[in-house]
Amino acid sequence: MALLKSGWLWRQTSILKRWKLNWCDLWIDGSLVFYKTDSRREFEHRVGIKTSCVSVKSGLECAGLSPPENHSRENLVLVQLRDGSTVILCANSEDEALAWKLTIQEARQNPFTYDPYDDSYQSIPMDRHNTIYLAPGSGTHHILIQRDPYDGIGEQVALGLLAGMAVGAAMRSYLWMPFLFC
């Protein structure tokens, strides 16, 4: 599997809110993995960016958070997850924090294809209708598509309003029934 970005980051623990220095790897499948050392032998924590990430903030967007000692607030990276939890990271510089933010957003949104014959990954850009076009060629292509969880909300609201209007009209006619039989 291909590696998008790796390096040392400070990570705030979820229970004691203590800062720990971890080696972080962001893989092309959207896995953000934390290790104790850069040898990648002692696995510590894993976050699935493609499936659980809601938003990514960096720098001054992370209001109300305090960075570790000798670091400024501009170095912070905040990853908000679907279950309501957050992963708070701190880079060594503001530029590195911005690079992590952009790489996490790219891993979250863009699907990749893998060509086993060339042993290479390629990013597939989406057009404005969230459509992906692949030209037929040699090799097998695996496509990962991230679907927006809020697609179809408007349709559900419209159907709910229509059903409410129909029930309201039916109930209104039944309310006049006692007066018609008198």
C-alpha cells in the first residue's frame, strides 16, 4: 500500500488529555496510523479517515485548544470524527500543519485506482457532478468512491412535507364529519 505522508506529530490522548509524540503514517486507503517509534513496530492507534472523518481544521481554526509546551496554536490540526470524538494533533511548524491538513483532506475525498501491473496508485479527479470516468485499459482497477452522507436529505424532507400535507388534508375532512351527521 502507498504512503501519502508520514512524520512525527504530537497527539493529545483522549482520556488524560496528555500530549504524546508519535510517528504518524497516512496511507492511501485513508488510514491514519500512530506508532510509538518510526520503526512502525509498536502500533498504538488507528483512525479510518475515509469512513469516519467529518472535517479537518488547522491553525487558528482550532479555537479553544491549547498546544503542547513550546508550540504555537498555528501548529494544531484537529480531525473531527463521525462519532463525535476528535483527534488533536500538533506539528512542528505552521507549514507542516497545513500540509497534514491538505493531505488528510485529499485522502478523505479523492478515490484512487491501483494498477497491479505497474504497481502504482493514481488519483482520479471527480467532476462537478461527483462522477468518475475511467478509460478502458489493461489491468484491474479498484475504485473507492466516498459518498456524501447528506445526499438525498432534500428528497426526504420533500417527501415528509408531502406526506404531512396529505395527512393534514385527510384529518381536516374527518373533523367535519360530526357536523354532517347532525
